[in-house]
Amino acid sequence: MCTYSSYRYGGAPYRHHGYYGRSFKSVPVNIEEKEDRFELMVFAPALDKRNIRIAVQDDILKVSYQPADKNEADEASNFTRREYRHQAFERSFMLNGKVDTEHITAAYGDGILTVTLPKNPERNKPPKEVNIA
């Protein structure tokens, strides 16, 4: 499994605005490989999980977030200081046939979106030793 270099941040490609006061072009992601699965952890604090989308098409996993339209409470707020806003983002990951796409699950808690990607048993067979005759 590898990351796909195409991403969109804030609705436009190559936009260099900071994410939560940091200078990321997109949200940070950790990928951990375990014996039977990959775990993709997306740093996404204080996001509404109803606006997070996870989709798989043509062996590419896409994780995206599109904030809801401005609501009345946001427009009526009178911030003394505002250092972050929820920005739209999209990250893509090539699965390379290593993932069983039918059994992908996701959970969101403590500001981390965790996507569990079970390994494809057909693709991840142990190497076979061939004897020379």
C-alpha cells in the first residue's frame, strides 16, 4: 500500500495555507502494517464525521472531508482571534491489490480517523519454495 501523490487541500490543488496553524499541504497520515491488516490513521481533530467520506474505486482509497456550509452560528460569532478553520481535504492511497476492499472499516475518535484495511489473503500468501530437479 502506498500513498498517491495527488491531493487537494482547501478546495484547490497546491494551496499552501497551514492546517491548524501548521504548514501541511494536506492532513497528516500514519500507516501501520500489522500481521493481518493495515491501519491508516488520519489526524482530523474536531471534524464532523458526517462530512468525512471514504471511498474505494479502481483499487484507490480516497479519504476526504468537505465542511458543511457556513451556519448561522459561525456567521454570528465574534472571534477575538481565530487561528484555524476547518478546511476541505482529500487524500488518496493506492492499494495495489494488497487490501480486501470488501471488509474495510473505519472509526473516528479523539480526533483520529482510523481506517482498518484487512490484507487480501490471496495476495499476501507466504513465499513458496521451489525445489530444483
